[in-house]
Amino acid sequence: MTVSDTVVADLIRQGLTARAIRQQCGASYNLTADVRRRYQLPRVTSAGPARTIAETLALYTEAYGRGHLRWTGPTRGRTPVLMAESKRYNARRLIFRRHFGCEPIGYVRTVCLAPGCLAADHIADDVSRTIPAGTENAITYLINKGASDWQIACHTGAAGRTVNRLRNQLKDTPHGP
Ligand SMILES: [Zn+2]
């Protein structure tokens, strides 16, 4: 099997171990070592292989009960933390972001009865816990909270023009409805 040097060099740069590289493209340990030397790339230590966020989440979480998710990874105080792709993340906020596709507003808390549960649909930010019923009420509430259009669209599923219309209405009535 012939594997091009540049492919191997790319995988090394992504932080894969020699073993992961062999699994991915079939490059032998010798070839990977040789490429590493010729391209002068740093060695990935076995103590800290670079994992992707998704891989690290899968490694540190465990499903149990009725759709709950337990954190088995490192914590800081009571906050589950995750190191991946050279960054530190608050796992609760990270799971929220990945599930809802936007930045949470305020604190992300567990809303099911299992303490510390991290299942994506068992956590909520300040807005999803307190948001009023009805799309227009919810949008007005979020505008008054200073949320961005993007955050409003994400939390309510509203179209941009609906948000704009309500923003303009609120401007016209500075003392509120
Ligand atoms: Zn739960």
C-alpha cells in the first residue's frame, strides 16, 4: 500500500498518534516516524493524545436510566470540564451549544430529577427555563433581555423578519407594551 507523505504529515499535524494514523490510512509506524522526522513535526505523547470534542464527550459520558447522561470525566468544583482540541470547556455549556446550535444565555442547569444529568434535552439555560409561552411573547422577552437576533432565532425558532418586526414595535413604544 502506498500512502503519500503529505497525508501522513497532515494527520500528524492533527495530533493523531502513530497507531491512529495506521488505522486511518494504513501508514506503517516506520513511515509515520520517518515523515515526522523529515517534516520536523512534534511527537504526540501517549499521555495526551489530541482527541476531538466529540470523542472526548463520548469518552467522559455514560447513558443511564431513562435517557439520563452521567459525567465520568474531570470536574472543577461541581463543574464538569473537558479538555479537547487544546481548549478547556465547561461540558454543560458545550453540550447545550452542540444540541441547540447557539450560545446559552446565563447558567446551564439540569432540569430533570437526576442530579447533575447532562442529557442534552435534560439541561436548559436561564432563558429556556423562564421563557414565556407563545412565540411573540418569547421574542419580546428575549429582546428585552438584550439577546441577539441569532440567539432569539435559536431559542424560539422564529424567522429573522418576525424578530425585526417586534424589535421595531418595541422601539415605537419605548415604555413597553
Ligand atoms: Zn436526565
